[in-house]
Amino acid sequence: MQLGMVGLGRMGANLVRRLVRQGHECVVFDQNPAAVAGLADERVQGGSDLAGLVSKLSKPRAVWVMLPAGEITEQTVAELGRLLEPGDTIIDGGNAFFQDDVRRAKEMKAKGIHYLDCGTSGGVWGLERGYCLMIGGDKQAVDRLDPIFSALAPGEGTIPKTPRRETRDPRVERGYLHCGPSGAGHFVKMIHNGIEYGMMQAFAEGFEILKKASSDHIPEERRYRFDLADVAEVWRRGSVVSSWLLDLTSSALAEDPALSKYSGFVEDSGEGRWTINTAIEEAVPADVLSAALYARFRSRDKEGTANKLLSAMRNAFGGHVEPKK
């Protein structure tokens, strides 16, 4: 099958490579010509711009947009809406806000163009492991592009089958799901990323407690010096908290036990905020996910006004003098 790919960053380029490995053809475009040239292959054609990309695609066309959420995606989808024709499909595989998908789908439907939102999880490991795909939009378009989604997904692999799933959608066991109408795919991916924040924060806090068990202010008989890399590794082996995130944690600690190349500054890419805003709209308590998001905010301002005021108040009412670091 043939697919257009717009955006050849860390994930976009690997999506193309995975598709080509499985016999599909791609027409690609990126603002950086070197990124296009780097994918040159007998099954990969480059477009000089969006119009050039569209001209090289066979009808009905399908174009996957893999760009950061926001204005650049907005502009790209709008331009594709002018270039494509009825029956063609646009797929937004980035981390867009689901309400934007609902609006864009309506705009494209008026032109006869299908619009799919596809939450894509797998990161830089997806080329080998495959991508978990959460798709929203018109069923007809999703079904037509099933060979693309199937090729990108991980497949059944070695994961044991879940009992009593015999009558359910078999695509789910291969790592991709049609979640529902427009916006549903990115909604599920948004919640996925919100949960990810919470899981990451739980691991981070737990390992911090383990590390601080050797602190001088702890009574000597209860002072422990744990090898964090070994703790992470043993937890991978049969523990109830074993997970891919723990696998990555174990690898990072084995490589650099002091984590010396990391600053402790933790960015957020938007989905955590959208998750919390959605929880507020639905009146759903989300204590853990909220705390995880706020912890990321705190990581960027260790010497900021809030912490300084806390020290000032403690000093004012109790004479506590904080040590200078």
C-alpha cells in the first residue's frame, strides 16, 4: 500500500522505515531536505513540498502528518485540505488535542476528505518493537487503511492471550484499536500519557526514597546503601511493578548509576495538562495524575519564588534557617 508521510523527525522517519520493511511504499516530505534524502530507497520517493508529495500519490490518497501539536500541524492539515480530493484521507499521528481533531474532521468532511486521529505510542523504540495505535475517525477509512496500521503495530508477539477475549476485536491483540469517532483516538492517547506521567513519578519518587535511605540523618542501624541499578533489575524479574518503564529505568541506572548527564528538569508535552483539564470537566478526581504534572512544573523552578517564600515563612514563624546549596 502507498502512504504519504509529512514530518521525518524521530518517529516519522522510523514509521516510514517500518512500513518499507513490510513492503509498503511511501512518499515523504520534511522541511529539512537532508531528512528526505536520508530515507532514499526504491520504495521511498521524496516530495519537494506538500503539493509535490500529493502529486506522487495514487488515488485514493492517504497522508500521515507526524508533526508537533499546535500551529504547524494546523497549517499542514489546512494546506492538505486544499490539495487533496474527495475520498482521500489525512491521518494526524502526532499528539494533537482531541477537540482540535473534532473540528478538523468536520472541516475535512465538508470537502469529502476523511480525517483520522491516531495516537501513536512507541517512541524511538517503535521501529523494532512496533507502535501501539489508538485511532479515531470514520470506520470506512480506518478499514481501508488497515494494512498500514497492521504493519506499524507490534503484532501479537509473545504476550500471552487474555482469557475470554475470543469474541472481541482481534486487532487489539496485535496492538491497534479503532477507538471510535473523530477525536477518540487522541482522547485515549491523552489519557495514556496522563497515566504515564503518574507511573513515571511513582518510580522516580520510590527510587529517591531508596537513595536517601543512606542519608546521615537516618539512624545508623537503619541506614541502607542500595544499589539502585540492582534494585531496578530485580524488580524486572517477576515483580508486580515490572513494566517497560522499569526496563528503561534499569537500563539508565546500569549505564550511569549517578544519572550524571541528566539535569532533573522535566518537560511536559501537553497531554498531562489536557488530561487534568478533561478530568475537571468530567468531575473525576485525578489526584495522582495531577500531582505528577505539578511535580514536573516544580522540577523547573527549584530556586524559584515559591521555594524561597517557603524558606522565608519557615524562618519567620519558627526561626528555621535553610542551608544554602
